[in-house]
Amino acid sequence: MATDPFPIGEDLLRQALTQMQSALELLDRSEVSAHIGAHLDLAICELESAIGVASAPQDRAALASRTS
């Protein structure tokens, strides 16, 4: 039903997650202000939590080192 949209649209959500992660990598390589990437990173974490996917801790650490 409308209260549980994840099983039907989970594939779409995983595709969105992949694109968001790619966008974050592009932002990290650019000269843009870090707070923009931080907002996207938070959205990625929220989506991962919603669909039950977790990034590997080393992946998060690698991303964090690029933004520092």
C-alpha cells in the first residue's frame, strides 16, 4: 500500500542511490563548497537506511578524506 512503497520501488531507489553516490563523487572532485556534498551525503545515508543498505565504513572514510 501507500504506507510501504519500498518493496515495489526498491529497484528504482537503488538506482537513485547509485546516481546520488556518483553525484557526490563529482562534487568531491570539484571546487564547490563542501556543505553541498555534506547535504547530499546525509541524503544518501537516509536513503540507505530506508532501503536497508549500508555503505562500507572504509568507503565513508575515503569520501570524508576527499572533502577535508
